[in-house]
Amino acid sequence: MSEIASKTRSGNLLLAIESSCDETAVAILRSGTQTVASVVASQIDLHRAYGGVVPELASRAHLSLIIPLLDQALKEAGCDHFGRSRDGSDAISAVGATYGPGLIGPLLVGVSAAKSLSLAWGVPFVGVNHLEAHLYAALLEDPDMKFPAVVLLVSGGHTLLISMQAPGRYSVFGSTVDDAAGEAFDKVARYLGLGYPGGPAIEQAAGALSSDARTKDRVRFTPPMLNDGLDFSFSGLKTAVVQYVDAHPEVSSAVVAAAFQESAIEVLVKKTKRCAELISARSICLAGGVAANGPLREVMTQMGERSGRRVYVPSRAMCTDNAAMVAAAAHYRLFVDGPSPLELGAAPNLAFPGHG
Ligand code: KG4
Ligand code: ZN
């Protein structure tokens, strides 16, 4: 039987592709735990002029970036174009890709590239849920995570409070009823004229304020649904910002940004704490692009310390979209479920496993 048909090439390397939104990324892991290559090309500059991701531009950028990035990752991992290490000691034995949720065009680029490599190299293909991949960012950096853990997954499209009993075993306890946390940061930043992407712009504007300005011009937005269950709502907070700015045009954008950020963090941390108490969590874990926010990382860590729980905070590069987390999730999925069929298509509206 040919190598392509048998799909049994042995080796300890797994290559994965991430292309769900505006980052094209390729990573190679050894034994599911050791990152031997991880490259990310961000399209932020491309979309900045439009104040948000333009799907068609993103698709084209992924198309032109994917081959150079694959080349670069293979080179960094010391592999040839057949996915074999040049010293003959190892080989890529599986290829994974994010297949949803995300933008259809960008997803198709990564999924098609991964399937092509799977066929060419004669190795299994594994489709990965992008949201589940975010959970593997912390696990990859700290494999001894204590369970049960509460994971706060906050990205541009999702806000989820997840009870994680073990890798692959999850229950969703809370989600947003309207905007996602990252979406709220992006919309508020756009309204305040702070630029794109909104999360880092708001963090930077708020961080640049002197402590004098912070206390003198103190503005406070009531954290939305603070005492109300485990679900989130950010659309009202965004409206409160707009109404405040209309009524107080003299107050600087930085002061308003700081107040918005404080309110959003307060509700994210308080609900995470409530969920941790409810499930008697041993630890707390941050995931997703908004988890790159410095004040959120700080306040969450302090809350965890006070409540006797370890807080796992992935490095900033592992919070935002990358392929190392996708490779770690692919390694786990391959082990538990086996390969995905090559018929698996891109799934733009894919939900978190077991949710919705
Ligand atoms: O996980 P991610 O890279 O992509 C998605 O899967 O959505 O998250 C992107 C989101 C954007 O909304 C961005 O504004 C937000 O994460 N973000 C931040 C920060 N860095 C990225 N939000 C707040 N503070 C940051 N430093
Ligand atoms: Zn993401």
C-alpha cells in the first residue's frame, strides 16, 4: 500500500495552521508539548485603514502568506519540504488546521493547505475548533495545570466562562448575551478615535494617563450585569460610553477609555470568581486575545491569589491567535478522536465543543 493510502508515517512532529481571522500562523510541535517552530504574520496594518477586518482582503492575504510561512516554519524546525527532519531523526506525522469558527474565506485557505499537505505527505489531517485551541495556550506553557479550572475565554468574537475538568472535558457556565468582550473594546476604541485593533489601543491610552488625571477626572461606568448570574453583556456598556461622551465632550478619550476598561475588567473578574466558587475550582485560566490586556491579567491574578487559586496567564503572544495552540489542540484531538475526514469543511459558525 502506498504511503499516502496507509497514512501511517511515523514521527513525533505535528504541523498546524491557523487562519481563522487576520493572523496567518504555522507551528510545529514535537510530542504535542514542545514548540519547535511558531510563526505568525499579522494583517493588522492591512486592515487598519478600514477600522476592522475586511474578509475579502484577509482571504487574499492568507493566500499569499501561507506558503512562505509554511516554508519558514519547516526551516525553523529543521525539516525539508517532505516534512522530514534533515538529520533523518524525525518527521511530521500529522497536519492540523483551525476549521472554525471564523471567516469562511480565511478558514478555507488554512484548511485546504492542511489537507493538501496531509495528502502529499501521507499523514492524517485533524480539524481543530479555534475556541478549544485557545484553551491549549495555557496548557502548552504549563502542562501541570490543576483541574477543575475555570477558563475565561475572551476574544474578538467570544466571551465564555468554561469549567474545564480535564483536557477535552468542558461545561460552559456563562457566555455573552450580545457583544463579545473584544468586540466591545474594538467598538469603543473606534468610537473614541483610538485606532485599531481596539483592545491594545484602549490599554495603551488608559496606561498613558498620569495617576493625577485618573483621580481628578474620575469617570465610572457601572459594570453591566455585575450581580446577575454568569452571563455577560457589553452592548449597554458601549452605549453608556457613547452617551457619556455626547454629554461630556470636554473629557479626554483616554479618561473614558480607562473607565471603560476598568468596568469591563471588574465584571470579567467578578464573574470568573463567582464561577470558580460555584464549581470549587482549583485554578483559573485566561485565554483569548483580550487576555493579553495587562490590567486584566493583574486584577485576575490578584483575585486568584486572594482566593487561594493558581491563575494561569499565557504569555501575550499565546493569548492572541497563533498556531502553537492549534497544534496542541490537534495533538489532543488526534489522540482522542483520531483523524478528521478529508470531507471536513470550514465551519464559520462552529460553537465551543458541547455548547450550542
Ligand atoms: O483571540 P484573538 O486574537 O482573535 C479572535 O479569536 O477573535 O482576539 C482578538 C481580540 C480583539 O478584539 C482585540 O481588540 C482583543 O482581542 N485584544 C485586546 C488586547 N489585545 C488584543 N483586548 C484588550 N486588551 C489587549 N491588550
Ligand atoms: Zn482567537
